[in-house]
Amino acid sequence: MSPNATSQLEKLKQLTTVVADTGDFDSIQKFSPQDATTNPSLIYNAATMEKYSHLVDEAVAYGDGDLSLTMDKLAVSFGVEITKIVPGYVSTEVDARLSFDTEATIQKARDLIQMYEDVGVPKERILIKVASTWEGIQAAKILEQEGITCNATLIFSIAQAIACAEVGCTLISPFVGRIMDWYKKASGVDKFAPADDPGVMSVTAIYNYFKKYEYKTIVMGASFRNTEEICELAGCDRLTIAPKLLDELSLSIGDVPQKLNATKAKEMDIPKIEMTESKFRWMMNEDAMATEKLAEGIRGFTQDILKLENIVQAKIDATAKRRKISNDE
């Protein structure tokens, strides 16, 4: 690429706030995003890297044998380091196993925010990620009222998105690639044209609805499979992008025209949906893709939490063993 050429990444940044979808600090520094998001899968991948082993060790020392406390500290420790790199929000996810427990989600979010504040990171820098189940959305409602900003994740349907906006979620993460995956399999096709990508169409519909009815909730497209999906959503409030795709965008000089436009959305004829719990559950029931991908996403994050817990528990056990040997001597 010519030294004077403007990359697709730089063009995209002129239209959309770019967020790094990773727990790897080096990748975040490389691309200078506004915000950064993490999830259990990303934390697991980062925590298995030797260069971050000190964070695991520090969390083990902090937890003093308590696995749950150690896991919370580890998530916060990664978040704290990321706040030193990005100027905006850092997202930290509540344990996926609490996705159907409103009260437990609220308490876990409060605990995480307290941990951040204990080390000098104000709650205004943190987005607490909750799964967009009905229970998770109701937890977000209470948390937002308490001044704890939320990122509602694993969004696959307009029903989830509207429910989140109506309770005042600061930000939502509608997924793109996972929706495309489902429709590719269901339709028996290898790929979709970017404009016809079901994931792109889903986020576009959510964005237009939000702008039409002037919801303040930020729409942040997530879970991309290729740069074409990303460019097709240029103009979205935010896009959270994995390092591999950020790399591709930074090395490409193709055009990135604005595709989403808030002013145009306000002129669109989009019917208003009055969201209630029964309406939410019925719309989800009628959407096989959204129902399946939400459940699959929760299971996937849970699997990575369990894998990380195994690593952390082994370190806790090793620390306890060394302490016992030292005491015996």
C-alpha cells in the first residue's frame, strides 16, 4: 500500500467508531480503537498467553482460594489494563451462567464495578456486558438506573434490540457473522452478497429502527466474518472488530461509502413495536435463528468460562500446595 494512501480502516473511522474485539493488549495498541470489548472466549485466549500469566497469578493471590473471586479479579485486571490503552469504554462480561437470573446478574455487575473503583477506574469507563435474555435485559434496566452502564450482547433479533432500548441500555451488540452462519447452513449456500447478508440486514434494520424512534442506545455491530460485512455497515454507531479483520482493513485502500444514515432512517416507514415480556418471548419463539444462536452463544461463553476456571483452579491448588509445604517446613 502506498504510504500516502488512506486505508479502509481510516476511512471507516471517519464514519463509525471502531472498537477492538480482543483481550490482547498489543492488538489494541496497534489499531488505536476508541473502545475495547472482551468476553469469556477472548479472556480465555489471552489468559493462556505466557505474556499475561502475571495477571492470572495476581488474580489468584487476590482471590486467596476463592475461585469466583479470582475469576472476577482476572476479568477486571484485563479490563484495567485495557483502560490504559483506549480512551473510551471497556466492556466486561457477567458470567454467562447467570443469563437467566436477574438478581444474580445485578449483584455480579455491582461486584465487578466495585472492583474497578477499588483500583481507581470509574464506573463511567466500564460497560457491563449482559446476555440479552429477558432476565438479562431486566437486570440491565436496574443497573442503568443505578448509573452502571450496560452492553447487551448476543443480540440476534429486533425483539431483543427493542427491549434493550426501552430499558435504557447504553449499548447493544447485535451479531452479524453468527447470523450469517445460521442462514448459510439453513439455506445450503456458501455465501451471500454483502448487501444481502442476513447479519448485515439484521443490524441495518435495528439501526434504522433506533434512529427512526430516536432511541439513545448505541448500536455496535459485532461478530464479523469478513471485511465486506464491516464495510456494508459503515455509518453504524460503532463496530467491534477482531484484530485479523482490522489488519485486513488497514492494508486495503478500497472505498468505504456510508451505508447507514440516521437522517435517512428518520424518514423511513417503520412500524412501531410495543414491547412487552409476552411480545418479546413470542417474537423470539417465532425466530428459530435468534433462539438457537442466543442459546448457543450462552453455552459457548460458558464452556470458555469453565476452561478458564480449570486453568485458574490449577494455579489456586498449586499455590495452596506450596503454602502448605512452606508451613510444614
